[in-house]
Amino acid sequence: MPRSDDVLKLHRLARAGGSAALLEWLRARLGGWTGVVDAGRGPGPETAVRGAAELSARGVRSAVLHAPGSATLLFALDGGRALAAVLEQPHHPDAATLLADAAVPLALVLRAEEAARREERAALAESRAREAVLHLLMNGRLSTAHQIAEALGPSLPEPMRMYVVECRTGRRAEVARRCEELTDGRAWIVRCPVYVRHLIVLVPAGPAAVSAGHDPLAEALVAVAPDCTVGVSGELRLREAPAAYQQAFHALAVARERGERHARFGPGPELVLAAYEAGAGWAETLLAPLYAYEPRRPQDPGGQELRATAHAWLNFTSHATRLLKIHRNTLAARLRLVEALLGLDLARLGDQAALSLALRLTPGAWRGKGAAAVAAPGLDAVLRDPRVTAWARAQLSALSGPDAPSGARATVRAWLAHDAQLAATAAALGVSVPGARKRLTRIEVLLERSLLQSPSARHDLWLAHRAEELAG
């Protein structure tokens, strides 16, 4: 093959297959060992590594090292590296020429591959930093979240709406680009650390952003692909980010069943607002042992970390390991410690609901009310408050309304009584598990809340049923 053909072949290989394809072709053409070595260190044959060090030390571009029965040909690349071939004698007559011709495209493609790796590492670092900002918001640490967000850009929107976009993982980058275009770069976009098909988007709220039944951003995002679905929260402050996320997630459950594939969280009273005055003291009392807990070893989680673990698990169950970046055994051990400290059984839905409400009623750092907290009433006293009763009746009214499917209230009551376990609920209702799932899916649309996928409305439904029982 003429030399010009070899040069063209080398350049085509470098463009199409990168350094690996180019080196593989050289090995097949020359025989022996061919690769890239770093000056003075492996991997690679000892003669090749030593030769690369000699090239670097002497500032020469090429060299040949002879040994009994073999020759090592070296051509300098960037950064103290060399293209080397260890060939048996007699070697291919054009070996030196081929290696010299290969050194130029190889150096270029190695440089491009390193740049691509650096860009990938930078993108991963930014993605994790954005995830950290979201985690800080969810745990009420607004000051630190703002500091990191300002460094990354854009600023966190205040007030905001939260969008949860569900699409194929390969579409998330396209959806994110479209969102940036439509919001003039003002949206804060995070890949969900729990659900790989979800993007979480914080968008500046305003009177023109969303009108009744019309959301230009959601409509544009679902148009990106037929599998895109969008749930939208109400207009909230950043300190209400956990509530915004739950609202958007519940709206997403409704959007999946709608032809337009997007939905906004339905209006209605919020439990935290209804229960705050009656329940803040109770919540402080319940959580006091958690906040006062001091770990025996420095590496063990303290009270704040246990609180974050409990909050993540209540929202995402076993998927909390992805959010917290911990092993499932670590999650289980922390939950056992939370149970022991608070005297709860987290296998029971009622105890889960109590802890969920207490955590939401104390979003900031514990204030340690002391004697006042000790005298606080129990959960039933909180749920007997007239404002909570009104909230409960509003939440459950749809189950008995004209649009409710037959047996909706009985289905929900059985599901709650069996700790939201689908198999036990199906057995109690005398239907199959798929049948019970279909009933609950219809009720999701009716209530405009997610039930089967976390974060689920199961805790609020349990509290609403208990409040209704106490009022009755």
C-alpha cells in the first residue's frame, strides 16, 4: 500500500474510531506490542516505558532501542507520552514510517479525547452541585443553597413554580435545553436524583406565567416528545420547596391520565397551614429526642442527618438510598435508630403519617421549647382541631362525589387499614392485585394526588380519615 494511502487510512481511523481503533490497526499491521506509554511509569513493556523517559529527558522526538531479538521504536507525543512499538527482529520494513505518520493524528485524537473527558467530568460535577442545591432546599437550608446557586447560575427564582417533567432518559437533555430557551435561561434545572426519567425545574412565578387551564411552558415541554408528561405546582416561596415538589409530583400522576399530558396541582387547603397552630407544639415534643440525640462516634449520623433520612424515606421509601447516596443497610440502620428514639413503628402507616406531619410542621432547626413542648397535646388532639377537620372533609369529599367510582371510599379505607400494602388490600377487597391497582389509579385522578408512586398522599389520607373519625 502506498504511503499516502496509509496516511489517509490513519486519519480516517482516528476520526471514526479514536485512539483505540488507530492503535489496533497498527498492532495488526506491525505485529508485536504497540501502544501509548508515559515517561518513566507503566503500563507497558519495560523497554518502552524506559524509552519514553529517555525521550522526555533528552528532548528528542524519536528513538530506537535495540535488545537481543527485538527493537523498540518510539515517537514522542504530548505530555511526556510516546507512541511505542516493541517488535521482533526482523520487523516490518515500513514500521518506522507508519509510526511516524501515526504519531500526528494520534496526538490530536488523544488531545480531543482528554478534552471530552474533562468536559464530561465538569458536567458531572455541575450536575451533582445542582443536585446538592435541591437537597439543601428540601432540608430548609436556604442560605447555603443560594450561595451555591449564585456560583453556578442562574439565581434561584423567588417566588417560583416547580415542574416535574417525566420523559425517556435520552430526552432529558433536549427537554432541559428547550426549558432554558423558553425561560431565557432563568429556570433552575436539576436531574432528579431518585427517578432517572424525571427532571425537576424551578421557574420564576408571575401573574402571566400560568393562567387557568393554560401553561405555555408545560405545553411546549410535552411537545418535545410523545412520552413527555409534566406536573406543575402552585406558586410558592423557596422555603416551601418540599411542598412544591409534592404538589408537582401529585400533578404528574394526574397528567399521565390526561390527553394533554400536563396538569397543575389542584387548589385546596394545605394540611400544614390547617394544623400548624394546633400541632407545632406536638411536633416539637415528638421530635425532641431526635434533635437532642448525640451520636457516640463522630462518623455516626446526628439528629439533623437522621431527620433528613426519615424525611427522604417517608417521601421515597427504598429509593431514598439514591437521594442520600447511602447503602440500603445504612438506611435500614438509621430508620431503626429513628424508631427507637421516637418510640414509633415505621412499618405502621399511622406512625409514618404522624412522623411525616411532625417533620413538615418543624421545617427549620429545632427551637427546643422545653416545658411548653412537654405539655403539648397528642396527635388526636391536633386532628380534632376544627381547621384540621375542615381540611380532612375537603380532602375526602371527592371520594363520595358524583364523579367517584363505585366503592372509592371503601377501597381507600381498606388500603389505609392495611398500611398501603397492595396485596393485603386486594385480599381484603376480594379482588386481584392488578384490580386493586386499577382502582387506586382511578382514585389518583379523582383526588389529583399520587397514591401508588412515592411521594404518595397516603400519609395525608390516613390523617384525613383519622380526623374524620374523631369528628364523627
